[in-house]
Amino acid sequence: MASGTASAEGALLISAALGFAAGIGITLLLQRRCLVFKGRRGFEERSFALNAPQLLAWIDEATQGWMILAPDDSIAYINGRAERLLHISSNRLVRGMKFRDVLDIPSLEEVIFSSRHQQRLQRCEWDQQRDPLEAIVLPGSDKCLLVLIQNRQSLEAQQQQQERWVSDVAHELKTPLTALMLVSDRLELAVSAEDTALVQRLQKELRRLQLLVEDLLELSRLENSLPHDDSDHVPLTLEDLVDSAWGTIRPIAEELRVTLQLDRSESGPLLGDQRRLHRAVLNLLDNALRYSPEKSSIDVSVRQSGGWWLLSIRDHGTGLSETDLSRMFQRFYRGDPSRARSSRSGSGLGLAIVQQIAVNHGGRIEARNHSAGGACMDLLLPREPLG
């Protein structure tokens, strides 16, 4: 999963949560009822009423734009923030007017129509006089709708700031970690035999931190690369990438007596970034090896699937849980440790890196459980050079 995608999904979830609370407000506003909250403190019962004027006051002060549409698509209510975002003059009285008579936003009209008829949350993005806006449309009672409006630029700025922060921290950590590794190497030669195990444990943890920093930097570089940038693309084949990546982890596989079974009927020629695609295939093979039982095989095939090359990598482990399938490409996610057949630990970023490499090549990565058992990773890449 790409970072941009992840941030957009997070924003949608937050907006949806706000919308759920807002749906209560719509019912109160349109039906003019009071909401009574009851609680218990000791043996004394307390209650208080939340009325429509109080809700309206809060909505007017909200940092998010609010607009309530009546069943006939007339504007029943709009707060000041929504008027400013939509560039509606504060001197213009738009309440009671039809939405299409006030604003010409085809994409928003479309999701309003869809939300009303499907009775489900809808989202859209558009530019309003060069301002990047997004709207969440939520259906309410009696075919009324709530439209929540906000500026996308602030979310994008926060995402960029977070990415810069992660990259800066990773850069700052590289130097002290390298120095600590040098100190630990010298320390190993100086300590007594009883303390050697402690120093080796220290070195293991330092190497793990170095791997984490390197993966964070690589993920940051990938996220800041332009998708479909083919400046570093060269002719290659998926078959050669598999052979090269397997050569890197072959010593570990031989210790576990795990073999590679590669179907060589198709080679998968394409144009791509050699270094990064090697990294993607290596991460997938390493992940399969981590969950492979001893004396088993990792089955790899390359075949055409429409306009794609499909690289499938299957292990013979216990397969993936529902949680794994929904979260395994998220940063720092680790599956159930009981599934792992190896004690090796990674940074938790390997599959997130694979996903970003696939996206930057115009492809995607998918996970599934194989019908005959084990987990299967499908890497799809375009067969034709990207234009």
C-alpha cells in the first residue's frame, strides 16, 4: 500500500466518523427534537438536553464546511466555512435555493444523486477556483443529505510533512548507528568470553535498526518518486529477476532445505527499474521463505494475464488470516508469529516497499490463499512500456 493511498483512506475514515455524529445532528435539526443524555454518578441520576440551537452554534464554528440539502436538493443549511470554501459571497442568501442554481460542480452533483439513491456514503474531489476540495456526502432521514467539505491541501501538506520528518529522522540515525556498529566490533574483541554473547546480541539489534533505517529511507525515496517515471528503466525479464533474487537468499534457504520451483515456460520481458524490481522480488521471496516449512518448496510462475505480466510466488505454510489479507501491506505490520517458520525478523516494511515499487511501475501487488494451501503473492506489472 502507497502512502498517498493510506493517507486518503485515513482522511475518509475520519470524515466518515464525523459524518456518523453529524447524522445525529441532521435528525435533530430537521425534526426539531431534543436529545437527552443520561448517566449515573454514584446513586444520583443526571440528564441534560442538547437542543437544535446549540448544535447550530457548534456547526457555525466548525472548521469543516457543512451543508444540509433538503429532499428537493435545496440548501436547507450552510455554515460560514462551507461558504468560504465554495467561494459563495457572505452577502448572498443561498438558503432555500436549489444547489444547481448556486453552484456548478458536476462531480459533486453526481455523488449527491448517487448517495441519495444508494443510501450510502459517497466521496468526491474537485478544484474550486484552483482550491483542491473534497466532499463527503452522507444520507440522512427523509432523503436529506449532509455534505461535509474540506480543503485537501491541508491533508496533503500534513502527509508531505510526515514523509519529510520520517526521512530526516532516518538520515540522522544512520551516522550514530554506524558508529555504534564500529564500537561493538571493537568491543567484541576486548570483552571476556562470558560477555561475548551480550555483545553479539547488541550487534544483532544494531543490524536490525540499520535495516529499519535503510528501509525507511528506501520507502521515503519511493514515495517521493513520480509514478511511471521511466528514466531508469531498462529491458529485463521477471525470470532473471527471480534467479538473481534467489541467489541472494539461497544460503538461508539451503539451511532450511527449502528449494525454488520456477516455471520457466515464460520469461516475462518488460522495461523497469532493475534495482527496485530486484528488491521487490527479493522481498517477496524472503517473505515466502520466512513462512515456509523445512524441506518444502517455494513455487514461482510467470505468465501473461491480459495486458499484465503476473508473477506468482507461493509458499507451503499455513496461509493468511483475514487480518493478514487486509493489513499485510501496511507499514510495520507483522503477521501472527506462530505462522513464521524462521526466527529471522525484518523491519516490517518489506511488503510496503513492494507495494510502492509496484505502484511506481504502474502495477500492483495482491495477496491470497492458494486453493491447495499456503499463501500466494501476485505481482502484476504492465507488459507494454509505460507511455
